[in-house]
Amino acid sequence: MDNISPLPARRDLADTHLAPTLTIEDVKCRLRLSKRKIYDMVRDGDLQAYRIKNVRGLRFKLEDVDAQLVPIRAAA
């Protein structure tokens, strides 16, 4: 079985010396949520977003996005 990554293969994500930044599309694919839900999470303060000066659109840090994935306890 092939391992399929939900993130596109991009050089900046593979470089451990750079803090990975994700676009709204990257976050949408990684969390499998709609754009509207992601914007709602930003508005509600649940997900930190960043703007790059003079660049349109939001950017997200990989660690902030991954922090949204929390483990659940299995029912006993």
C-alpha cells in the first residue's frame, strides 16, 4: 500500500531549517475540512493564522495546524 501524504511535495516543507508555512489549501487538505470551517477556526481563535506583508491570503505554521489533531481515548 502506498503512503499518500495529504500535503503536496514542496521543497520548503521538506527543509527542516525553515519553519514550514501552509496555505489555506494545504490546511484544507491536511485537516480535510472546508475553507469556511478553517476561516471560522481562525475567527474563533482556535487556529493561528499569519499574513505575509504585501501578499494576499493567509499562511499557517505546520505546528499550529498539527496541534488541532488531538488523540482520543478509546471506550473501554
